[in-house]
Amino acid sequence: MKTLFQQGRKEGAISSKYTDEFLLLYFQCLVEGFSQPHIYQQALAYTKEWSEVVLKGFAP
């Protein structure tokens, strides 16, 4: 996944302001959902990023 993120950044499809850690968590949340307490607790730290991605996507 990290290789894909790097490629996406290089091609301009993913903004460099989103860390690999955030992107991995984002996809984990999509798969497991926010109903898992450990994911919910981690995601709280990324409230701003979640809002931006929902509204604008990952592109710069």
C-alpha cells in the first residue's frame, strides 16, 4: 500500500500532506468501520484530515 501511496503522490493524485499512517488508517476504517473502538480512538486525532478527504478527496 505504501508503494501505491508514493506513486500516487508522485503522479499528483494524492497530496503529500497526508501521511502513510493516516492513509493506512483511512483504508482500515473503510474495511473495518468506525464501530471498532481501537479505530475510533485513533481516528479522533485525524478529524481535520477525515473532513478534508470526505469533502475533497486525496488530491492536492
